[in-house]
Amino acid sequence: MLQPKHTKYRKHQKGRNKGIQSNQPSLKKGRYAIVSLSSTRLSANQIEAVRRVITRKLKRGGQVWVLAHPSLSVTEKPLEVRMGKGKGSLSYWACRVKKGETLYEIDGVDLSRAKQAFILADSKLPIKTVFHHL
């Protein structure tokens, strides 16, 4: 599972996820990219599931870059526990994603195979995305 090696704080506050990623969708590493169309919070399990789908569709042929890194610790209290008594324990790691942010990039495959991989990846994500290429 994806998680950071070191964190400054063990538990984070929720915060808000508003705004647009202005410097995107410029491709940095690959020729094809998947870009988010809305703001949300992606869990580490969702990010890893999409990475697996993409690499399986490419048959380990191309190169995949994951640009969404989970660094936000999300806590949950157990079921049927009364209010109070402090913050809950760490449940999973997540990543804040803004509108217009590049999530994954691919290089080393043709356009049709990249589109097919990103169609499968789009079905795993909880947000709408768009395919972007050079």
C-alpha cells in the first residue's frame, strides 16, 4: 500500500479541497496522461488499483508514472462508539486531487493502447477524468 516514509504529524485535519490546478495538464514525463475533472480525495487503494489496471493492459510494455502520492492520513472512529474521547485511529492514506491535476502518465506505447488503458482506469476512479496527449 502506498504511504509516506516520514510525516511531520501522525494525524491530519480534514481541510478543504477547492481550487483548480493551474499549471496542468502539461505533460512532464510521458506522452499520454489522465487528468481529473473535479476535486476529490483518492485513497491509496484506489491509486494502486488504477496502476495495476494500466500495467496489465499495457502488458508491461510501456512505462507508467503515478503522479498522485498519498500523504494525508485519514482517521476513523470504530462503529458504535460514543462521541468524544479524542480523534480516531489511522484508517488509511489519501491524496488530495484538484480539478485539472494530472494523475497518471504513460510513455512507450501507441495511442490506441494508451486510450484503452485509460478507459479501464477511468472506471476504477471515483471522479470523471479526461485523456490528454501531446
